[in-house]
Amino acid sequence: MFLCSGLLTFYQQKLKGAPMPTGTINLSEEQLAKLIDAYKTIKEFLASALSPNELYCEEFLAGLRESDDDIRNKKMNEVRSLDDFVT
């Protein structure tokens, strides 16, 4: 489990601030089905091997806890436009 956690930390640090590459990938239906199966396999493995706290960085978890507290304490403002959300 330490190895997986260490690898996740490495990739999180490596990708932080790195630009996302763009491009087009064409897949056949068979390739897409295999890709989805691979995703499901990895998802099931990670769910069984790691807790959610090991998958996310502390900053994200702190924000999640803060949002949860806001919902519980009804500290919410209705957002009607993007301007409401940003300010």
C-alpha cells in the first residue's frame, strides 16, 4: 500500500502545474470497450486497496470538509449566474 501511495504522491507532484496535453484519439468500439473495462478494473483495485484519504491531497480533503460543514450549517448562497459564483 505504501508503494501505491508513494506513486500517487509522486504523480500528483509531477503533474501539479504541468500543462495538459491536447490531441485527438480515435478508438474503435472494441478498443473503447477494452478501455472502459480497464478503467473499471483499476477503479475496483484502488477502492479495495486505498482509502479515499490516500487518493486525494490534503488541500482537496480540507475543502471537502469545509463544504460539508457549510451544507450542514446551511451556509449557502444561491447562485443564479457565473458572476454570483465568482464573487
